Amino acid sequence: MADRGQLLAAARQFGTPLYVYDIDAIRARLALLRETFGSQFGISFAVKSNPNVALLKALAGHVDTFDVSAFAEVERAVAAGCEVERITFCGPAKRDEEIRRAVRLGLGELVVESLREARLADRFAGGLGTRQTVLLRINPATAPRQFGVNMAGKPSQFGIDEEEMAEAIDAIAALPNLDLAGFHIYAGSNSLSAGAIAENFGIMTAVFRRAAAHWGRAPAKLIFGAGFGVPYLPADEALDLAGLAGEMLPAIAALRAEPAFARTRLMLELGRWLVGPCGWLLSSIIAGKTSRGTMIRICDAGFNNHLAAYGMMGSVIRRNWRIANLSNPDGEPGRYTVVGPLCTTIDTLATKLELPQLSAGDVIAIENSGAYGLTSSPTRFISHPEPREAMLEGGRLADISESLLNHWRLADN
């Protein structure tokens, strides 16, 4: 994992705000995942968690498939060197043209989340004289608690409700230009509880069993939305991967022992757990002041750069993320409110944050920023310079920025 010296060197070389991704650390997490779960699962990387093309290129040979949620992400995956046969296209609002283009490309699997999508894919495939492989996404009736986002058992834009899956399976199986290959479930995300995740896998396997039994065929593929979480807050403990495997693998072995699933390819779909802990947003302290007894430090990265760290991406109560003072790790501790540069009072990164003495010019690191960072943030708001992106590989830094929106262009006077 990138150390303090490497991160400071990146800040000196590229300036701040700056996202840094450690690709070697990401690959190590992939190796750990495969070692822990053996050959039971393939790995599908959720491109939406970090769609930087250079990062995708570095991952393409280390994951089994890319899971995309828009046709532009298909194009990113292809640009990164991923064969179209290794791309799975999810998403609840695929436009007609996106479906047509996916079918024309011969995408690996189109995950249909409604009968509308299935019928469109069938019509386009028929018109092109081809066949399209599809997976049916199912929205379960129940899911455990202890997930950051829980999508099951409530009205949802995602997939076909479990209560209606039998009719949907019959309808899709009858479409002449589609090949139904299996099923997909993603019912909850960002859980740090091994027990809750294992329970959720039990629910998913039960739904998959019922779906396959009704279909009367052995599915070629099942995609399990992993939901593995990241310890964003200082008090959070990392997910116990070995403990989770101990709880999950017996149930998966039992599933595989059934004739209907003996040759089924099981996939873990995940993004946050793989890349989140291997990325940092580096930000410099621009200025400091004391206001009514509160020590305030203003940094150059606001919620326009990292919406989630500022507590505006699904959080009900904003809490301080893990943040480090890279420049002065051994300074006298202080308690600070850290804010961004935006002209609004809601641009607050942390309150009552305990850090070594934090002064103008210091560089801070917002940890666990490798997923849902830059591309999940409103970079056009107030037109502050967009962060650069850098990748650390083999001890070497490379600029992998795709956009430098809002960087100044006027000539100096």
C-alpha cells in the first residue's frame, strides 16, 4: 500500500487536489480474494466504482468480467482492452439505443431489469439476425440489515420483483432471439458484517434455486452482488474476509453439489471493496483561522471533488472519514473543522477532527477514496479546478487524468 512518502511525492509532482490509486495494492486485494474463495467464484469488477480507463486497463487481465451500467462504460471497457464477450451490462434505465448498440456489439451478457428491456433486445437481435445472451435481474423480497444501502423488499427500479419472477422467466424464455443464461441479484451494498453478508448470500442462493426450478433448466451463470464494505470511519473495522468465507463457502459448496448448478459459473460483482482502500484524495490546506473558538482549516478539495467524503452521497448523518496529516504526522494534536473552498456553508469535510497540528501548506489524505470519488462528484459546481488522477505502479507514478475541467487557461499578465 502506498506510504506517506509516496503520497507526498505525488502531491509535489502533480499538485493538489489529486487522486492517487495504488494498482499494485488493488491487484493484491484481488489475489487475496481468489485465495480466500478458491475457485468457487469468478470476479466481475463494477466499472461505475472507478471508470478511469488507465485503471481499467491495469485491471483488465486480472478480473474475469467488467460490469458496466451505461453504454459509455462499455466503450471505456473496450478502450481498456476488455473483449466484448467479457462485459456484462446492468442498469435500470437502458435507453433503446444503448440496448441496440449492445446487441450489435455482441456483448457478453445483457442484464435485463424489465420485460421492456428484454423485448427491445429481442427485437433488435431479430432485426440484426443475431441472438443476445441475457441474464434476468431479480429483486429479492428480503435482505438482512447492516448494509449501507438495502434495495430488497421495497419498491425498486432494479430488476424484477421476486414475487413476479416466474412470469418474467416464462416471458423471456419464450422470446425467439434471446438466450436466457441465468440470473443476477444485487440487493445490498457496503456492509462490514460478515454475518449479514453470509445471510444475504443464503437468501440469494434460495432465490436462484427457485428461479432455476421454475425455469426447468441449469443456469450457465449466476451473479451475486457481493456488497463487501469499506471501513470509512475511524471506528469501523475492516470486513473479516476469512470469517466471511468460512460462513459462505459451505452453502456455496452445497449449491454446487446440486445437479442443476454443477456447471454453473458463479460470479462475485464488486467494486468498492477492491479499489476503495487503495485510493486517496490528497488536498492542501490553503488557509487557517479561528472563529468563535473553533480552529478552521480550509483545503483545496471540496464536495465538488469528493461528494461521499463530505457526507452527501446517501449519508443521513455526516461523519468524519479517515483523514491523515501527511506533512506533519508527529505534530501537537489539535481539534479542527476542515472545510473545502466552495462558496457555501455545506462544504464541510470534518468537524472536531483530531489531527496533528494542521497548518497552511500541509497536505492531508482522505483515505478509502479509490471508489466513488471523482466521477461521483459534481465537478462543475463553482468551477474550481478538477483534481488530477495518478496511478502508482511498481513504485512509479503516472498521470492518468482524463479531464482537467476548470483549470485556468488565461495567460499570466
